[in-house]
Amino acid sequence: MFNCDIASFDLTPLPILANGMHTPPLSDKKAIDKNLLGIPEWLSQINDDISRSLERGTSIRQLVTARACAIDSLLVALFTMFEMDKTDLALFATGGYGRGELSLYSDIDILLLSPNAISADASNKIDKFITTLWDLGLEPALAVRSIGEAMEAALDHTIASAQLESRLLIGNETLQDIPVQIVNEQWSPRDFFDAKTQEAKARHIQHNSTEYNLEPNIKTAPGGLRDIHLIGWVTKRYFRVSKLYDLVQQDFLTEKEFDELSFAEGYLWQIRHHLHVLTGRNENKLLFDYQREVAQIMGYTTQPDDEPNAAVERFMRDYYRCAMQISTLSEMLTNHYYETIIERYLPDDERPKKQPINARFNRIGNQISISHHRVFAQHPESILEMFLLMGQYDLKNVRTHTLRALKIAARGIDQVYRDNPAHQALFLANLKEQNYLFHRLRTMNRYGVLGNYIPAFAQVTGLMQYDLFHRYTVDAHTLFLIRILHRFTDPRFFEKFPLVSAIFQRIDRKEILVLAAMFHDIAKGRGGDHSQLGETEAIEFCLTHGMSKADAHLVGWLTRYHLLMSMTAQKKDISDPEVVTVFADLVGNVTHLNHLYVLTVADMNATNPQLWNSWRATLMKQLYSQTRRILRADIDAPTNRQDMISDTRDQALKMLDNVDNQHMNRDEVLRLWDDLGDEYFLREIAEDIIWHTEAILNHPPIGLASNEDSPPLVVLREHRELALDAVQVFIYTEDQKNLFAVTMAVFDQMGLDVLDARIITATRDFALDSYVLLDPSGTLLVDENNQQTLKQCLINAFRNPEAPKLVNKRLPRQLRHFEVKTVISFDFNGASGQHIMNLETLDQPGLLARVGQTFLQEKIEVHAARITTLGERAEDMFYISDQNDEPLSEDRLEALKLALITSLNEKKDATMI
């Protein structure tokens, strides 16, 4: 049972607890009303003493128990003070408090139980008791029930869980065992197990079914404290034990497993304590707001050679490793409970059947099991053989006693084991076997096989990057990438990944991509270029495993250049044939291109699914298609700017001839196209050209004396390549100096995100501006009033060419905790005679509007833009010149750079206040 004997604790740093609590005479009612007996100050002092004790090295386990003892003494005193001991009531601590675990601001779960209906006199005393608790600021989670009501309430498994951990504090001792007896009567072991495991699954889904959330809830997320509680709940119902260590004596839990759980639990309790101190409330979310400070308090310091975020990344790495350990043990032990307790009572037709696979392994239902406990010791190769059999025999899971033996056997995987040709062949065979590959590798990772077989993989287990872009730790990201590769063979995902799925299915040696996935980030966290370091390790691994030099170097090439395609598509102007030609030269051949395209799409999805959208998918598809034409030496493929312009015009003419063009005369179309200029046909695609042309020819002419009132043309439509989440906006108007700045300001005012911009000036000084937007509210395409508002706002802004007014918005909470240095660089594009400005900065509210305003102030003309947001980081590209379309001097570039840095940093500092 829980021990709340004050003398059993080392309370030297807790003098108030040691001295006891003094209460004034019960007749002094004014004292109760006026100062609440000094209890709030007493509780505050206890909290302070607990914090100081933790700093001095007192065990957090002792301190959470000490706080529970303090609350025990308080509740017992109040129970007596309000003469509730003269009733037939019993006061129970339940839930975590019942276990004797209270952090500073934990919920205080209590139950007042009566054998019969509660009398009026008892009800009056209960009201005073509850009111006082609230006045004290304790905010108890209090239930008042008769036995009959408690039986009905216990039909809810969450209430049953709390009652299962009930502990009598004071009152009617004949009721001491009643809460647990009620649970045992209302719930069979199997029904209770099913309810709690289903609850855990639903809880995990709410947290993305991963331990690796960027801002984890240390109580309810996978690998949190609730997963330890789950073990206790399901086993207490059957074994009738009061604490986790009792399961060791029941031979259900090993000493080592108990030690691992206790250590991880203590680590989470420490984090929880510091969160409570920092926030002054029952805070369980490890938000970015607190991660740095908690890391510092817990002793994670930055070393001289560290990167700026190294300390917090080390802290979070330790958290993630604890979370994975808890999650793994919780999953294994709940399965062990089912296999050893529930299965024995199942009807024969429900009990899984045992079938031999070979001399070493059996199939039990949909699980694999070793045939005897010495299998791994006598046949070390069977460690890898087991996972291969799982794929071959369509088995997703492993029996618990086998997992326990596997965890021990994995420690014996050393260099001698890794150098054994038979073991190497089995490892490669596992990667070639695609069935359940993600699940098999996940089990390998959780039970130490993968990290011991590839020691470099162990180094990145739990490794995270402190940013909003990389959502998962390196090991979780790697395995998720492999899972996505498998989805390219799943018909359910063909619609989402049509081209990449077709390409992947035609690749025979899929293990090449799996190996590239395994090694592409394996060198992160070491300093230097992880792609180059990973390339060396990948090639060495492949060659030592007997792969050909060609295959080894393909894996190495993919590892080194795994970022090439995404960076080219997102950060460069892929409408420029020279950019695509340079990319094609680096890729070299269609085989490399196919593998790189598949790997890149999977990598981007596995990095952060929320950042993968159809816009990025279109960029990737466009770059792939253009590069493939060049690599296949397509005689019709354009090879320079003029060829590309001619090719685009020819495609548009063919499209014009093949559609119903009642509203467009061919001669008028050609005259208009001659006026639009070469740059227009270089940057736009044929389908959009037809759309623009029809809109222009059916709009009253702009700029003529007879049509002075003709408004600028603004048309919208769904982006045909991007499904429903993107909007195309085309603007045709007379050119003016502040056009980009005004347009960005309007988009910002309406909360629209810009993905791409093509700002083109026709030969007769007309602006042809195309934008691709994302509308976070999702209403722009379906709400005609919203569309008209956008159009009218743009038209009004164009007609009143004054400096645009910017909307002041607060920096989102998550972004406040990241330091992204503003970096600006310039390249000169000789073909266009323009400078390319590359901007890296914090993705702050109104960023593009502020950039546009600075361009206006510095008299800069914008010709095109590529907008890329990677988590908290914006990496944007602008083609710029002076307002006479001439290149900028070095002095002008330096002045622009200084103005932008000043403006963006001022904005960032202001929004963080």
C-alpha cells in the first residue's frame, strides 16, 4: 500500500511538513473566513521547499510522494474540522493521487463515498468542505456518491480506473475496499482490458500516433505518463496489486523492465515539475515556450563548439528516447497481459492456433514466436531470419516472450556479427522483402537490432532539429520515409501520387531506394555536410554487404544528392531552361532521375506532411518532366530560351485550334501575343496563356482615351494542377512603380499566402502578373462575395498608387522561440539582365508586404518571385532590376540589403513584444 508516514521520508529540506500543520480552534469561524487558516501560504511554502529539494538532489519520486502526504494531512484535517468524521462518509484519494503521486499543480482526485443516500446534515458539511477546498485554490476533482451511484458511475471505464487506485484517507473504514470491489464486479478482466487499450489507441491518434511530436504532451502523448498508468490499470484489475513493483513479484514484470520504467517515469516527473513551476498551473505540454528553459534548469548547457540549439536538442533527444522506451514497454506489457491472461480464457475458436514455420519459429495467429527460449543464443542468425520470415509469412507482430528474448539477444550484435556474410545476406534479404517492411524495421529499431547492426543509426535515434520544418526525429523520419515508399505500391494512394507511384512500381531493385532512405540522414548531428558524410558510409556499407560497385555508388549518389531536386524545384526558376539543363547535367541519366524523384517525394512527405501540398507536387512533377525530356535527348525538347519561347507559343496555338474559340479571333490573338513580349511566353504555360488571352480580349481595352474608366483586369480560378487548395490570380493592368508592393499588401490584408509570383511587363508597358495563392480559410473559390472583395480591393489599390498600408499582426506563438538570421544574397542572371535576390529570414506576418514596401522605397522593379516557406524559415527568391529595367549597381544592392534587414528585423522585434 501507499506509505504516507511522514517519518519515512527524508524531509530535512521540508521543515513545514516535518513540523506539521497547525489549525486554529474550530470555533474561530472568522479565522476561516479571513485567512483560511494560513493554508495557502503553507501550501506555497511546501511547493517552494519541494523545488529547492529537487535542486539539492532529492529524488523526484520522493518529492511527488511527499506532496501527496501533505495534501493527505490537509484533507484529513479539514474532514475532521467540518465534523465529517461524525458521519458515515469515507474520503478516498483516487487516480494519480490515489497512487500517491502529486506534482505541484496535479489534479487532486478525491471521492466521498456513503453507504446510503447522503443525508441533509452530511450534505451541508460536504458543501462547506468543498467550498473551502476551492477557496484554498486546490480545484479538486471531487466526486460525491453513494455505493449505488458509485456502481453506476463505474460503468465508465475512466471512472473505474480512478476507483481502482482508490486509497482511504479517513472516515468509514468499513467502506475501505468498496471502490475496488465495485470495479471488479462491473468489469471482467477482458472487457476492462479492451476498454483501456481502445482508449489508449484513441489517445495516441490525437497525438499523431507518434512519440515524436514537436510539442509533446508528457502526460497523454504516446510514451507519456499515461502509457505507464495503462500497465497499472489493466494488471491491477487482475492481479489485485497496489503498486507497479508488485508485478515483479508476480513474475509479470522483470526487474530490468521495472527499472527502465521507473527511470523514464522519474525523468518525465522532473519535466512536469519544472513545467508546473514555470507556468504556475497544471501544464503538461512541453511547448516551445518552455523547452529552452526546462533544458537549462535540468542541466543541459551549450558547449563552446555547439550550434545555437544544441542544448535544447540534447534535452529533447533524451525526452524522445524516454518516451520511446515507455511506449515500447507499455505496448509489450499490455500485449503480454493479453497473451498470458486473456487468451487462456478465450473460447477454442477464438484462441490463436500454433503452427510450425521451421525448427526455430512458430506461427501463433498473426504473430511469430521462437520455438524455445534458446533459439537466439544457439542460432544468432535467427535474429535477422525472424524478420525475414515475418515478411514472407505475412506476420506483422511478435509474441511478447520472443520480444523479451530478442531485446537481450540484440545486445550481442557486434562487429563480428556484422561481418558475418550469412548475417549480411539476411539483412539485405530483409530490405528486399517489401511486405510489412516498415513494421519490421520499426520493431528492429525499438528492440535494439537496427541500432546495433548499423551503429550510426543508433546515434540518430531520438535526434531532432529544433525547428518547425523537421517534424520527426531522424530515426522516425527515416522509417516513415520507407513507409511512404511502400505506399507508392498501394492502390489507395495512387490518386495522391500518380506519377511517382507509376515510376516506383517500374523500379525493380527497390532495396536501392530503401538503402538510400536508411543512409540519407544518418550523418546528421555530427557537424559538416551530412549528405557527403552519409554518401561515404552508404557506399562502404553496400560494398561490405557484397553489392556491386554500380549499385553501391547509386545508393551513395542518392544519399549525397537527396536534397538536390527539392531545392532546385523550390528555390530556383525552373521555367528557365538553363536552370533545368544544369540540373539535368548533375543528374546524368534517367535511372538516377527516376530514383531521385521517388526518394525526394517520399522524403518531403516524411519530413513534414503538413508542408507537402499540391503546389510543391506540381513543381516536382514539372522539374521531373522537363529533365526527363533533356536526358532522353528528345529532339522536340527546347534547349535554350528562344526555343522554349517558340515551343510554348506553338503549344498554345495548337490548344487554341483544338478548343471552342468563339470569343477569340486568331489574328487578334496573334497581335496580342506579339505585344505581350518574350518573357511572358518563357514563364507561362500554354493552358494559362489561353486563359489569360481570352480574359484580356473579352475585357474592355485598358489605357485608351475612349476607355478611361475601364478597370484593371483581375480574374481568379482554381489552379488546375493543384486540386482545390490553390488559387490562380491573373492581373492585367497598366504598369506602375508600386504594383508589387500594393498587391502584396492587399493579399496580406485578406490573409492570403503567396506561393508563386510571375511579374511580367509586356512590350507596351502593361503588367501581366500571375500569382498562386493559398487561402487558409478555404473560402476564396466558393464564396463569390469574397472573390469580389479581393478584386475590388486590388482595383482600388491600383487606382490609388500611394504607399501601401501594412496590417500589424502579432507573431504566432511558435515562431517567437526561433532565431532565424536574415540573410540576403544576390546573383546576376545574364540572360535576363536581372539580379536574383535570395532572402532567408523568419517567416513573420506580413513578410512579403514589408518586402514589397522596401522595394518601393528603394525604387526596385520586381519581375518574378518564388516563395518558399520551410517551417519557421522563409526562403524566397526575387528577380529584380531598377525601375528602368537596368541591372542594379553594387551600391544599390548594398543599400537594398541594408534596408530589408532593418525593416524585417524591426518588424520581427515589434511583433514579439
